[in-house]
Amino acid sequence: MARRAFCYSVTMKQPRPDVPPNFFNRELADDYDRRNSALAPISDNLHFLLRLVLADLPADARVLCVGVGTGAEILSLAKAYPGWSFVGVDPSSEMLAVGRHRLEQAGVLDRCELRQGYAQDAPHDEFDAAVSLLVAHFIKREDRSAFYSAIHDRLKPGGCFASAEISVDLDAPEFPEMLEDWKRVQVLMGATPESLAKLSGMMRDILGVLTPAETEALWKAAGFRKPIPFFQAFMIRGWRAVRT
């Protein structure tokens, strides 16, 4: 999957700006996919739908993966679309090392370029599509507009952006019940009672969780057409939109 969605134990594919790029050592990076394997039904569905919403791209499409992590999105897309090429950016050199190894083992590394950095470090105006799965909620609220704009500016006119992130109204009356469902996800990943007790505070004080309406408004302000929802699993929501 998209890997870092799940708050308490996830890696930060595109960490908040105050998280150091070497936050994840090699041991944590190597262990990342094992930890997330319990969520395979969710991630498999997200990748399945992602392949569908990008199906109309050219046979030789060039795709930007922001917060590429261990390469799961590229592996999924490269298998389905053998003519596509990819640029993946991630601030963690350790995550990139694991991703590079996985892509090489899968025989698709020759179609990939991996760079250490952020969305703004990718080439401009080259991409038919950009993908960012379970990254945006690690970006501070005040930096989120620049994050979406950087992705917009690296797409060709008419290029597609697809993203999934934790998006929920933390002050909604139904949030406490939604949080209980989210805790069940965390338990599957090995959460402790102590970490579960801190989960609500983490979502409010550490992650940059926006409401769906706020997210869609920022996409439109960045220059995308109206975002179209294509995925939801508990608090994770996915949208796609076209660059105008």
C-alpha cells in the first residue's frame, strides 16, 4: 500500500518538514512492509482502484510517485502497465534503498528513477500522472497548499493526480465512534494500549489531518479540477483530479 497511513506505526513517506529525512534506519525500513502486511486487504483494494482510475493514461506514460517509500505503488502499476516509466521521490534514503532492491528483484528498476527528496525536487512539467498514497496527512496544515501545488506544477496539462490520505472531521459528533474503528486497524499492526490511548492526540497534534471539504478546496486552489472520490476505508479517503 501505500504504506504509512496507519498513524502509530507507519513510516512517513513524505514526512512533515520537521521530521528528519533519516528518521527511519535500515532496520525500520526493512520491517516496514512486514508491519503493514496485516492491512493487505485494504492496500490491495486501493492499488486495484488506483490502476483503474489511471487506466486511460498513454501506453508510455510517465508517472511521479511522491513519497514512494518501499515502492509498492510502482510495483503495482509497473506490473499492470509494462510501458510506463516512473520517478519516485522520498526523503528517506533507507526507504529508497529498500524500494530500489524490491524494484530490482521485480525486474522493473530499469523503468524507474528514485530520488531522495520531496515533491518540489521532482522535474517540472513531465508527468502524465502523479500518485501520492498515505502521505499528505504527514504534511503540516500550513504547508499542505504548497504540497499540492508542487505536485500540480509537475504534471502535464490534463495530467491526473491520485491521492489517498487520512481525512476526517476531528470535531464531528461521530468522530469518537470512527476512532474506535480506527483503533481496530492499529491493533492489527501491533498497537499497544499506551499507543491507542495517544491516538486521538496524535491525529490532532502531530498529523496534519484535514476534513474532506478542506482537502478538496486545497486541490481546487492548487489548480486541479473538482476532485472525484474513488476510495474510502474508515478514515482513509482517496481522490483523483485532472490538472487544468
